[in-house]
Amino acid sequence: MVNGNWDRRHLLRAGGAFSILGTAAPFALQMAAVGSAASESTPDYKALVCLFMVGGNDANNMLLATDTDSWGRYYATRNIGNEPIALMPVGTPATPVGQVSSLTRRTVAMNMPEAWGGVLPIVPNTVNPVPAGTSASARSFALHPAMSALRPIFNAGRLAAVASIGTLVTPVTKAAYVAKKATLPANLFSHNDQVSTWQSGNVEGAKVGWGGRFADLLAGMNGSNTLFTGISLAGNAVFLAGQSIAQYQITTGNTPALTFTGATAASVFGSSAAPAIISDIVKSSNGANILSADYADLNARSINAAGGLNAAFQGAASLAVPAPTTYTNPSTGVIGQNSLAVQLQSVAKMIAAGPSLGLRRQLFFVSLGGFDNHDYQNDVQPNLLAQVAHALAYFDGVLANIGGLDMRANVTTFTASDFSRTFASNGDGTDHAWGGHHFVMGGAVQGKDIYGQFPTVGLDAGTFYNPDFAGSIMIPRISVDQYGATLGRWFGASDSDLSTIFPNLKNFSSRYLGFI
């Protein structure tokens, strides 16, 4: 809750952080009005979509090294406790529920790895080097069995993995970390602080995110419609907060179609005349108080924005965006709607509406929660990963035909999360850790590859020493700054601008990662 004395400038600045959220907030504030719609197709369109996995995704079970050496240490470490979270090796057939697993000699339930079958092999175009501590002659890799929808996209070259990413100020070695001599991000294992650091470079309370800074730089390409440069489908996100551009928040409600109500209501309390009267009252700037007049102006802009956006959403291209199919929860077998795919449907509708609004640069934020799996990880994470894979596959398919155009090369989607999880199981889950792996998807992505050195896996034991893990925590090799700068350069930010947005870039030998 924000309190205290608000002046005119603060009200104008905060106005853009609100949204039209159906009947819950029919007169939400916005910073700018919708301008004239462009009648022709918009050239040079690009969009960045951040998919945030809230809670800290266990990347160790999402992308895996499957060479014999790595797999042996992985399986020994995670196949423990009351509900082992170790996945089954490549080629293992799914054991029907109720039967006894030949691997574990236990009766299989839906939420057990035996029921899902083996991990899904992927073959990158580029050989990933064998790191220190790993004795294999070559590395091999696989995806979680719940992510089968991603394999065709990876194999088609539109999906890449980026290994061992985390919030970093400067490169960190295991020796420095263990000796407590490393410069580390503040509040490293705190959810709120690491969410904020991933999205802004600063701990909780940060006011500006790196997506918002991209919007500040490039919103001018959208003409008078800068209002729709940064759009969140998942509430207020510091990632999209700029210094001059504020995020526009929209909601999908409980249906796939994006709808706005209130501004164009047919009646209020049974009166067909009431909506227009209420609108006039809310937009009235006749008051003597300057602050109240500005408030009324912002209300008017918000209502006008909703009307303009509604009109764009009635365009043929936007209406042609299909609803997502259902998906199956691998831990329960229940078929249902994927809320993340619904968010991405709304993103696709916005992209389809872009030409009529004269838009050339947009950023979007979507999210899926529930990844804080200290317990019952087998119940929860496979379902979440299935939703991520299903939603990304749906989005890839929709972008292939937006108003008759293949927009996949114009849209880059990337994943992010608070942090990854401990390599060791706590019995039926995992705890807060640091570095993890992520995906980047799009037609401009140099896909079917893993970027960055995939780490040595396993815990120190006997003569085995893992240089990439301190205890059970992966020390990242790649910084969020490098990840973001690579995306920003594709989006159109200059080298000098990226040095300002990501001041820690100077601490790393490579500014850009090459995946796009």
C-alpha cells in the first residue's frame, strides 16, 4: 500500500502502471491516449516476451546431461527419500499405473517418474565441451518427459537452451564462493529480491526494469501509441517498468479471449443512459484542484485507450487467433485449460492488432506460478513444465500465421525464474539455490543448440570434486546481464545503451551469447 503525499508529477507517472481490469477497475489510469491507427502493415516489427516461472524452477530436472558419467551422479543424488525426484533414463518405457516398476520394485502411481517414462533426448548442433570433473568422452542431453511439445521446436531450430544462468555481479569461482571472498548479488536466496534482481538488476523495491529501459529507448518507434509498448498479462512486473514508459496491464479473465468491460457497458443498474453519464463524470476536469483535473484526464485517457484497443481487437487478424487446446497434467492425468497458454493467446492477439495501432516494438510479460517445490515436487513440477511446453508450442504455432504472415522471426520468447533449486533432494523436493538453465524461442533464434558450458553435475564425494557446484548449489557461469543484453541487441538497443542498462556487463569477457 502506497501512502504519503502525492504531488501532480507522481500521479502522472503512476497513472501508466494501472490497467483496465474488467469490472474490477473500469476507470484505471494510463499515461497516454491512443493515437491514430495505421492503415497499412507495420514494417520492422519486433516483440520480446518474458515467460517468468515464479517460485524458482528446478532446472536440474528440466534440462539434463545424460552421458553415463553425469547421469550416474544425477541419479544417485536424486533417487533418495520418501518420494525420489530422479527421472528415468533415456529409453525407459512408461510403467502403467498400478504395476510394479522393474527399476525400483515399487508400485507406480501417476506422480512417480516411472509413470512418465524416460527423459527425452535432444541432440544439439554444436558439441558442448566436456567440463572439468566429467570423465565422459562426449556430453548428451535430454528434456523432462513432460516437455515433449518442445522437442519438435528444438529440432526445427527455433528453440535454444542457455545453460547455467544466474544473477551475477562478476564471475564467481567455487573457491571464492566457499571462502566467502566472492562479490555476490544481494540477498541471493530470497524470492522477492531475486525476482527483482532478475528483472531489474536490483533487489526488491527497484523502480525500473531492463525491459522497461528497452521500452524507454524504442517506444518512439510506436508513434503516438507508446502506451502499448510494454504489456503485462500477469500483473505489475518491475521488468516492464521504465523511466518514462509505464507498463499497460491487461487481464485475460477466465476465458481465452481478451475482453474489456465498463467503458462500453450496455447498462448500469438497468439504465442504458447511465454508462455515458458516469463516463462524463469520471472524465470531467472542471474541478478547481489541479491534481483532480489531472486525475480526470488520466481517467479519460484510460477509457479512450480501452476503446481504441477494443476496436483493434475486433480486426480480422486478432479474431483469427485460435484458442489453445487443452493439455494433460502428467501427475494426475486430468485434462484442463492451460492458463499460461491463455496469456500467450492474448499476446498473440496484441501482436495481430499491432499493425492497426502502428506498433513496431513491444515487450510482453507472462508468468506461471507454483515452482517453489520444497515438498511434493513430483506432484507439482511436471504439471508446470507440461504447461510451459504446451504454451510455448501453442504460441509457436499461432505465430506461424498471424493475419496470413509468419511472425515467428519477429517475436522472441525467453524464460526466467527467481533461481534454480538445490541439486540434492530433501526427500520429496528441493530448496533454494542459484544458477539454472533457460530456453529462448523464436524464428530469429539460432536454435537446436545449448549455449554456454553445461556444468559438471553431482556433489563432491571422495575424490570427485565438482568445480561448478558449491555443495548443492550451481554457481552460474552466465549472468542475467549477458542474457538480457543479447536479447536487447536483437531488439534494437545499441552497445552503449546496453552498457548503461546492464552496468555489470563490463565485468564479463563476453557481452553477448550468440543465440540470436
